[in-house]
Amino acid sequence: MALSSRAHAFSVEALVGKSSKRKSQDPREEVQTDLKEENSREQREARRNSVVGKSQQPEKQPKTESSTTTFSGCGGGSSSCSNGNSQKNLEEDDVIQMELQGSELWKRFYDIGTEMIITKAGRRMFPSVRVKVKGLDPAKQYYVAIDVVPVDSKRYRYVYHSSQWMVAGNTDHSCISPRFYIHPDSPCSGETWMQQIISFDRVKLTNNEMDDRGHIILQSMHKYKPRVHVMEQNSRVDLSQIQCLPAEGVKTFSFKETEFTTVTAYQNQQITKLKIDRNPFAKGFRDPGRNKDVFDGHLETNTWRPSLMLELKTFGADSQSA
């Protein structure tokens, strides 16, 4: 029994000692194992990131194309489909294009400094705005209108010794309400508009702020630019009497070379010469001799000329008798 008890005690001490040793060794082993695991984990993550980075580098650029391609397959839900439809509508609007006719002549004037005469009675523009449009829906009805807006809030003066326009001060355009000139063919189908050149040669510019003839009111010695608007017909809005542009269904076009300065008399002699040379209604300035012959012929055909000569002869006879 004694041996068995001693053996049992020895075995218990051995077990307790081993467990204490194991307990004393466990923290070190845990730290070492944790360090090894962290190192191995960091190495694996570094390798993984390097591999993923290499594989994702060429895919970073096409991310901007997602906005233009998301609407092609609306499988994500109603919100993605609505965004796609709005983008489609924007792209359809962007399809509408407009080309300025006679752009070469406009550029010649623009290089010199285009001037437009404005009068109380109203004066037509030369060159006139003539455009051609494409990309409309052939079956839909459209209005086409033009207005003239200020380029800036400056007032200008012409310096003769340098032949240049210089800023003379600031101005306020809020006192003049903008006016729209609706093309007389409006409304018209998109097919008809695209088949013809849209001309605004009947537009007149005036400096009469009390004008009641529908002319476009401008201020002298200011810079302006014409704008052409294509408006889809809307049953809720009477576009024939618009005072401002509708909030939707409008496409606006403007051309840099059509900017001009308003004057009551031409300031630049080069502009005067170019307008006389290119304006078909300025024949009287190009060929004064021919017009003098026409005027003389007009006098010969009038019946009141012989009676005038008779009165002159009578007056001469009376003076001689006296």
C-alpha cells in the first residue's frame, strides 16, 4: 500500500509539474505562434494585393464608360432603368444639330468686327442668320425662334486712330426685356424643317424701347449674339406668344462668328465697304452712275416736266417784255 501511495503521489507530482511547465511554456508558444501567423498572414495579404493590383490596373479606365453604358441593359431595377431613359433622352437631344449658312461671310465680318445698324423704325441684319437643322423627329411639330442676347455687360466705343473697339464702361441690360422672333413657318414638322434652309432675313433691330411692331430691341454700342431655338410643340404652352424659353423641350444654338456690335452709323470703314460689296440691296452704292441714268430716265417719263418747262418759258418771256 505504501508503494502504491508513493507511486501515486509521484505520478500526481509528475502530472502537476508537467502541467505547470506546460502552462509556463504556453504564453511563449502562443506569442511565437501569433507572430508566425501574423507574418504569414501579412505575407499572404501582400501577395494577394500585389496580384489583385496588377489585375485591376488596366480596368480602372473604363469606369467612366459605365454612365454611358448602364442604360443598355436595365437589369438592376427600376431606378437604373429611369436613369437610362433620362440619358437616352439627353442623347436624343444631342442628336439635333444646326449648321450656320454663309459662315464664311460671317467670319469675314467677324475678323474685322461686325457692326449692325439699329434705328427707330428697325433695320434688317446683314448678313442675315440662315441655318440648316438635322436630327429632328420627322413626325413631330417644332417651333423655331431667334433672339439676340448681350455678350457681356460692357458698353463700347470705337477708337479711330487704332481702328479698334474699346470698353467705355459698364451697363445694365435689365431695363430691356428680351424679345423672341418666331419663324413665320412655325409650327412645322421636323421633316419639313430639315428639308429647307431656315432664314431669319425679316428680323429687324431697333433702339426704340417703346417699339410695338415686334422688332428686337437693343442698345447702341453694345455687343450681342443671336441665338436660334428649336422648340418641340407643347399643347400646354402657346409658343407663338412666348416671352421666355420653356423649361424643357428646347434646344438652343449660337455661333461665335455671328457676334456683332450695335451702332447707329458704321464706325469702321472696312465694314462699310464689305457691306456695300456683299449686300445685294446696296447696288446704289456700288454703281452710282447707273442709278443716275435710271433717275434721269424716270424724270423724262413724267408728265409734269413739259408743264414745268412751259412755266419757265413764260417766266422768261415776261421778264424780257418787262
